[in-house]
Amino acid sequence: MTDPVVGLTGTLTSPIRGKGLLGEVRVAIRGGTELYIARAEEPLPADATVLVVAVHPGRIVDVVAWIPLPGDR
């Protein structure tokens, strides 16, 4: 079963300074928001919008930078 947070976007509340380092992401889910520990392959700044691509035990998620398509807001 796929975790419901996979495929959602969120906002980094703390930066991810590089591969192997952790940040924190806020994701809107289930009518509220939840915080997850985030990791990425590249550095990402605080307040960046990210896409959750995988979930691991301990509320750890893998994220990538969200790149909106033309016309998205």
C-alpha cells in the first residue's frame, strides 16, 4: 500500500544542506498539516516547495524540488 503523503507537495520549514543531511517539511494532509523529517539528493533552502517521492519508517520522507508547469500556481 502506498503512503498517502507520497505525491503531495510541502514546504521546507528548515533547509536540507546536502545529501545525507536532514531538514523538515510541512505537508497539508488529512484536513491539517503534519511535519516530517525530509532528505534530498541536493541542497534545498527553507521555504522551498517540494514533492514527496518516498516515505520511510520514523516519519522520514524523500523529497525533490517542486517545479511547477507553466500555468500552475
